[in-house]
Amino acid sequence: MRYLAFTTSAFQTRLAYRGQVWAQILGELVTVFAKIAIWVSIYRGIVSVDGITRADMLTYAILGGTLLGAWEWPHLVNTISTQIKTGDVAVFLLKPLHYPVMLLHSEIGNLGFKLTMVVVPVVIITSSVYGLLPPASVFHGAMFVAYWLLSFSLLFCLSAIAGLLSFWLMTAFSLEWLLRSLISILSGAFIPLWFFPENIAAIIKFLPFAWIGFHPTAVYLGKMDVGQTLLYFLIGLGWMLFLAGIVTLLWRRATQRIVVQGG
């Protein structure tokens, strides 16, 4: 229960700056409409490309630009880096808290705010203009939610790893840009892996980044059968456990490093 306070605090803090809400809604709308405009142009006069229809790609663009982009992960990387530079991170060693778990609950609060105040309005507006396909089935809809939660967990772990490496590099700027580039290219959030060269896509689809954007939307659209959906979900869980282990190891090493510096 003590971690729940961080979730509530993060949500209320974001809610206090109401002017930013309108700015974020406008920014998200511009971004999503820009992505949709690109795919509308590409599909002009074309029924489908490799079995992917125009309606599929518009739904892909809406989901990729809203639900799958709801979490502002660079904020977490910069928060950890700043707390390391100022020494504020040492305060958490004096409290009965696990720093990465505290960060997770804070980001859940930020995510809850973004979903309710920004993502939902943007989805309603864009869907009313271009239309949003329903899930391929009840099973695919339920698994999309599970994949979305897995996507958030993987992105949190990747961001926490980048932030915690600041203990050794003393800055997260380069790490943030590296992670941003990897996510932009390898997640398939903008360009689906269907349109990648087959030999390259065969590798990328097994990297953890693919669970951030491509796999959740592919499940929603029914591009995976039941067996593939469950198999890839288990693989994604394996990646999450592996990355969570790295976060735990880095924090353990970091606490030892703080003690050495303090001595």
C-alpha cells in the first residue's frame, strides 16, 4: 500500500497542470493525423499491400500513436539521471522502499493520467474521423490488453536500465537518444514489420522492442492465430523477466557504488 501513494501523487501532480493537458491533446492529435496522412497517401488507389488493407493501417496508426505511445518513457530516464546527479537518489536508501518499484508505481500514475486525459479524447476524435476497426475477436481483444500491459512493462524495464546506467556514465542523454532510436526503428510502431525485408523482420520480431509496438497491434488486428498469440506472449514475458532481472542487478550494484562514494 505504501507504493500506491506514489501512483496517486504522480496522477495528482500531472492533473494540477491543466494547461498542459490541452497542449498534449493538440500535440497528440497532430502527430496521429500526420501518421494517418502518410498511410492514406501510400494506400491511395491501392486495396491492400501484402494482405494489409488501408483500414488495417489506419487502425495500426491510431493505436500506435495513442495507446502504445501513452507512456512518456524519456521522463523516467531523465528523472533517474537527475536524481543521480543531485544525489537525491541516496535518500531512498534510507527509506523502506525499493527504488525501481517506487519508480514503477510513479509511472503507473503518469500513465493513468495520460490515458484518461489525453489518449481517450484523441482516440475518440481520430476514430470518429477515420474509423477504428474493432478487435478481430474477443480473444484477440483480451490478448491485446495483455500485450499492452506487457508492452508497458518492457518499456519501463528498458527505460530503467538506461536511467540506472547513469550511475556509471553520470549522464543519460546519449542513452536516451540511443533507446529512442532503437524504439523508433525496431518497435514497428510507425512502420510495421510486415513491410521490412523478410530476413531482417525475422530477427527483429524476436527482439524486445517488437513487443512495444508491433506485436500488440498485430494481435488486435488478428494477424496472429491463437497459437502464435500465446507463443509470442510467453516469449515477451521471458524478455520482461530477463530485463527486470537486469534492473534489479543494476540497482543492487548502484547501491554499493553509492556506499563506496559516501565512504
